[in-house]
Amino acid sequence: MKIYTRRGDTGKTDLRDMTRVSKTSPRIEAYGTVDEVNALIGTVRPTGVEELDEYLEAAQNHLHVVQADLANPEPEEDDPVVTEEHVNQVEAWIDACEEQLEPLESFILPGGDEAGASLHHARAVCRRAERRAVALADHEDEVNETAIAYLNRLSDALFVFARLANLEAGVREESPSY
């Protein structure tokens, strides 16, 4: 597989179905931001917390499915798409992590040790990816709503993962002062 093709030199790129679109289209913005989330998660692993590393590896694989789903305006039967199973898996991760955490009583400041702060950063970018996917849905006829739900749930998971990473590192959570 050749890395450069020169096909993008004119500001256009191919979708999964080989449709040519502008690199500034809402579809490219959506799955490009998902790619950014995936890259940020890659900078966090390994966190030093085996459970989180397993979840993050699986999430990175899920995010490839999200990208393929968003890059494909008309998926065919065998094409990768986000399903309820993906969303359910993330909810199970959240539930497992929350069993180890104190319940939240207020907002907390993002930060902490390197893994915790990086997970908060990934969470913020995941929220942006979700907004981009919603914008795509506002402009296009066909967008898998489950992909949007997945990004929403993953951002929640990344928040909980950041809390757990900070707990494991002995970092105290700080509430904002108003």
C-alpha cells in the first residue's frame, strides 16, 4: 500500500464508497476528529492501570469502526458500522470503573497525573467529535445515530477513566471555585 497517492493534492479526498468530497466537508470533519480522539488515546496507553489499558485498546478499535461508519454515506451489508453492542460495551466499562470511585458531588477540574490529564484531554476532543457527527447528521440524510450515541458514551467513559487513573496515581480531585 503506497502512503502517498497525490489524489488529495487538490483539496479533495475519497469516502469509503470512493465518492470524492472536499476535505472540509462535514463528513471529513466528523471522522477526522474521531481520528484525533483515537490518536490522543494512543498517547495515553499504557496508563499503568491494566484494566484501563484493556478498555482503551478496545475503544481504539471501536473508533476505527466509527470512522469507517462516518466515512461511508451508504454502508452495505458487510461494511463496518457502530452497533448497540459497541455502546453497551462502553456502558459496562463505565459501570465497572464507577464501582471503584467515590460518587461525584460536584464538578471537577480536568487534570491530574499524566494519564489522567491526557484522558481528560481525549474526553474533550471526543465531545468535539460528537458535535461534528451531530453537525454531519444535520447536513446529511444518512448518519448512523448509534455512532453519535457511541461518541457520547465514550466521552463519559473517558471522564471516568481519567478519574480512575488519578485515583490509582493518588491524585486528589479538585472542584472548581466559583
